[in-house]
Amino acid sequence: MPRELLFSVSAKDFTVQAFCAGGPGGQHQNKTASGVRIIHKESGAVGESREHKSQHANKKAAFSRLVETAKWKLWHSQKVLTILSGKTIEQRVEEQMASANLKIEGKDPAGRWAEIENS
């Protein structure tokens, strides 16, 4: 079964920040902006890398870390669900909270849990 592209992200969806990495690695790391921080604007997920000497390698590592964060995974699953269902989370919650979908329970005189008629 072929896969279908639901949505895509591009460079404009991210903020990429380069900075001097500092720490071990000597003078080269202290003088060049090889450290990279990538921020996904919509989800707020952040990935950062400073262990490589090259900015390119750090960008790759930072992006890999970003897509493994809980914020990114939550945003991704919500985006997919919204696209597939055609409804936002708020709309789905509103549907589920409709009085026809609610079940009210209470204890009967014998102490057992039983459904109370919803009027």
C-alpha cells in the first residue's frame, strides 16, 4: 500500500540559531559558531547540538533530537489526527462532551454503582 503525504514541514517552520559551542574542543570550538539550536515555531520543540566541530553535522544532530522530543511527537500526532478527522481537538472534545454521550453513575440504596437517568 503506497503512503500518502498528509502534510510537510519546511525550513520556514523552524528557527535555527548558531552559537559558539564552548567547552572541550579547544580554540576552534570557542571561535566558531558551530553549535546549533533548532526551534519548531508551532510546537515549541527544541533540539540542540554542540558536540561536532562542523555546524552542518550539529544541524543534523539537533534536528534528530528535536523530532524525538515529547513536544514534537504530541504536535505531530495532533496534526495528523486533525487532518484525518477534519476536526480540531476542541471540536472533538465538544462532540464527546455532548449530553447524549455522558453517563452519570451513583450508588443505589444497596451501595452498588448504577447509572442515573440523564434528564
